[in-house]
Amino acid sequence: MKVLFDTNVILDLLLNRQPYVDAAALLVAKVERGQLEGYLGVTTVPRFFI
């Protein structure tokens, strides 16, 4: 299954934002295990540098 990660999901994980961090970590772990194909929007990464 292909999953497009919203910027907020990545921020939840990186900033340990409760109560969403557990769900974000679960999804990213599934990508790491190859159970999901994870994608980021083209504007997600540049937003971290603004």
C-alpha cells in the first residue's frame, strides 16, 4: 500500500507531539519494515528549512 505522509505526521514524530506520536511512529515503522510505501509531499522537506 502506498501512503502519502502529511507534513504534520512527520512533525508529530520529530517533535514528539502527543497524542499523535505513537500513530506516526507506527506508520513510519511499517515503512521501514517494507509493509508500506511511504511518500512525502514535495513541499514537506523544504518547510523544515524556512
